[in-house]
Amino acid sequence: MDMNIDLYPSRVSSAASIKERKDPIIHSNGEGPLNQLELQSYEENGYLMKEKLFTDEEVKLMTEELEKTMKDNQSKDTADVIKEPGSNEIRSVFEIHKDSGFFEMLAKNERIVKIAEQLLGSQVYINQSRINFKPGFKGKEFYWHSDFETWHVEDGMQHMRAVSCSIILTDNYEFNGPLMLIPGSHKWYVSCAGATPDDNFKSSLQKQEAGTPDNESLSWLTEKAGGRIDRATGPAGSVLFFESNTMHGSNGNLSPYPRSNVFFVFNSIKNKIGKPYSGQKPRPEFLANRDNNKAIEAVPSNSLVGKQEVN
Amino acid sequence: MDMNIDLYPSRVSSAASIKERKDPIIHSNGEGPLNQLELQSYEENGYLMKEKLFTDEEVKLMTEELEKTMKDNQSKDTADVIKEPGSNEIRSVFEIHKDSGFFEMLAKNERIVKIAEQLLGSQVYINQSRINFKPGFKGKEFYWHSDFETWHVEDGMQHMRAVSCSIILTDNYEFNGPLMLIPGSHKWYVSCAGATPDDNFKSSLQKQEAGTPDNESLSWLTEKAGGRIDRATGPAGSVLFFESNTMHGSNGNLSPYPRSNVFFVFNSIKNKIGKPYSGQKPRPEFLANRDNNKAIEAVPSNSLVGKQEVN
């Protein structure tokens, strides 16, 4: 079998289309932290919110580290630091799991790694990581997209065998721009119209153009979901796991309350990325890890706060 | 007493400030359709949602009339027809209560007029009316503002003695950009920084600049509300009454589901508008009725559907 066969063509035609997913949603029947109900919910909806997976103390620590990292990067003008459109405010800092410090340890924490391993049915590595900050009053919306569509076309990820893990550091309300997800959308693949411009990532991290699903497909997916669009609301310390192909987006944040989170993409080591299906040159390492993709060896659950206390 | 005394100066300084409201919230102790609990809720929160005040049959009729009016105005390029920023899609059509037809009758319907009279403690007239359409996928956000601030500065409305009435024609969900309100904000007046440009209304109806409250005031109001920001969600046929000075805004609409409503601003006949406090020339009649402001004589509740059946 051709290792590079394109199971999910997109941006290859002037017309959009919807196809059935060709990969399992849950890749193992093995044991893990999630119970049957949780697995069923993930399978059905394409996401799972684990409430308060981290304690208030741990959230405090993560928030301090996030603020420190943001501050350290405020004056940096490099590709892995993303600013708000039309302002100098930092929106994301990438590759934080390679900081040889706090976030590297967090990325290995067994509380999240074991869940990723259970869902993906293998050992895992981090394909992308970042911290996100959505300021109050002026946080901009992010339009609907499937992450997998981009990872497939632009990074050469062959299979839907990755899971995003968002550690929520601020209470997420209905009114401060929480992530919205179309439940069940992960079971379908929206092949998007158009082509990928060169160096698309330079603008797509602020506002995606190529790989944008069409209105008809979005309506169809939402109808399939019985008109439901779910919001990832919950208290700080909760963790949202969502499938690589789940259609998601978010509104702007008009409220005074900023939102921040730590974001890891776990990919199966059996699904390492290859040549981009677009035929273009690979995106930079900070967006899609190729050089540093050894399987994670999980560290004990209590290592976060423990480590901090020793230092 | 100087009839034109400025109780609520705004856009007169380079700094914003918050002052206490100088007018009652409910202007009568008289009888009316609202019970004590509803009056208390309006007094406390600055708004009241009456669920399903209109039947499904009436909503269907209103929607047909709205679509007809939208269509009739699609190709019009006049000031009272407002398009989406960056597109040709109609967002609002103004002065619909002067259509000598359906919407004129609707504006007089006793189901809404009697509530307005009860809240304002007098007979009322319509100071502004419009139909609003917020398309799916691309409906834009509208930032926080107090309507009264604009009506005061730009239209010369002296007192807070007006109420907005929004008849919701589509189900309002958390995810299709419902109106957001800061409960209790109507008890405070945010004097905004800056000045009013000439002919401000030509751009402010798409995106408000002058009269935009500052972040500090918005944070203060939200803290005062215990961190609450309410959303006007509910089924089609519901009617939102909100006080002229209640701080409100709305997110974009990323969902496939458009939102539409019919919007009337009832003002007390004892609060007719005068000379703009900005010292500038008055805004056009379609935004602030000066010529045609006789007290409304309410028509019976059942006149909507009844009238239609006869024709």
C-alpha cells in the first residue's frame, strides 16, 4: 500500500464536497483513564470535556508560567509568536513543550497523556503545542475549520489519529468566546474548494482563508447534529479533548474576561507526518513537529506542583 | 428649569466617567400587563424577556412581511437601508412603522404598547423603528453601547424614559449571536470620551466609534453585576423589552442560523426629543422621529392575524 495515498483530498477542486471518515474515531479497546460512558461520548460528539482535571493550585501555577512566557515573548517578532489582527497583543506562543521547563513537564503529565494514548491506541508524541490568550473586549473570532484538514493538506498527516487537548486556564462562559463545536462533525470530511497559497501559514494563523469549509457543508453538518452547536464552557482547570477532524470555531470576546489555555496536539506515533498532500514545502517545525517526535514517556500526575515546590 | 439642561453629558471630555442615573427606571405605579415580579426584574436587570408573546402563526406572518420588506429594499441605496460591512447583504431597514400597512399595525399592537406605557408611565410614541436581519455565517458583532447615550447626545433626548422592544422572529440560541446585556448597567451612565464627528450616523450604524464606552467602565459595570453578562435567548415570538440605557452588544453569528427581529423604540410623549446635546444638526427623521410623534392609540391584540385573514 502506498504510504502516501491521499485518503482525504481537499483544495483540489473548485467545488466543495463531504465524504465519510475513513478512520476509526477511537483507535483502541484498551484500558485507560476514560470510562465507557466517556468514550461513547467522545465517539459520538467528537469531543470530551473533563471538568477540573487540574486543581486550582495547578491552574494558578500554569497561569503564572503562561503569563511569564507571554511577557518574555511580547517584544519578539518571530513566526512562532502570533499577534492579534490589527494590534500588538499576543494571541499565541508556539512550541512551548520544548521549553525544557514547566510546559515540557506539563506536556508529559500522565493525566493528559494516558487519555491521548487511550483514544489513539498507541504511544503518542506532540505534533504541535501552544499557549493561547484571547483578550477581553477585543479578542477576535476564529471561523469554522477542521484542524485535520490543514494538518493533512499542509503537513501530510495521513490518518485521523490525533487529538487536541486544551487545558482551560480561565473560566469559560457562554459570553467570553468559548470554543464552539459541531457535535458529530468528526465523522465527515469536508473537502474544501480552492488551492493552498504558498506560505499559507503566515496569514492563516490569524485568519484562515484556504481550507475554509463552505456554507452548504456547515449547514449540513449542523442539521445532522439536530441543530446543535456545543460550547466548551466550564471552570478553569477543565480539559477539552477534541478529535482532529471535529469542526470548531469561536466567537469574538466582547466581555471584560480574557480567556487563556494551553494547547497540545497529540498524534499517534503510527501516524507521523510526511510530505504535504498539497505538494508544497512543509510548514515550519513549530507548527508540525518532524524532527522531534519521539514517543512521550508520561510523568506522574503529581509532578507539576511537586517539581515546583522542590525548586 | 431649563428644558434643555444636560443631565447626562458625554463626549465632552478626553476622559470617560461613570455617573449615577438621574431618572426613575419604572415611571409609573399604574396598572398594566406586567405583574410585580416582572416589574421588579426589569427594574433590577434593565430588561425583561416575555416568552412567546406572539404565537407561531403571528411570527410566520411577521417573517413573511419582514422578508418582503427586505426584498423590496434589496436594491435600494438609501440611508435608511443598512448593509453589512463589506457586503451587500441587508442588515436593517428603518422606519417600518410608517409603512401604512402591516408594521404600522404591529407597532400599535396593545400587547407591546400597553407594556411600554406601563414602564414609561405615560402615553408613548415611536422614536425609531427597524427590522434587523443578522445572516448566518457572516453576521458581524456589534460592540457594547447604551442606546440612550446616542439618543441623548445626537438626538437631544433629555431623560431616560424610553424602552426598546425587540420582537424576536427566529429562535435565539447561545450560538447565533444573541443580544448580550450587562444586567444593572442601566442604573449608571457612562460618559464617553471624545467628540462626535459630523454625520456620525453614516458610519455608526455599521460600526460605532463615538459613544463607545471605555474598558474600565465596562469592567466596572460587569463586576457590579457579579460577573454576569446575560444573553437574550429564547424561542421565536418572544419579546425583549430593554431600558434605553442598558449596556448591550452582540457577538458575530458564525452559525448557519440567521437571526431576525422587529425593533421599536417607544419613547414617552413627555420625553420628546429636542436639540442634540452635541450642538450638531439633528440626525435624520428615520433615526429619530420629530415630525411624526403623536401618542399611539393601541389596537386590539388580535388585530394582526385578524386583519390578514380579511384581506
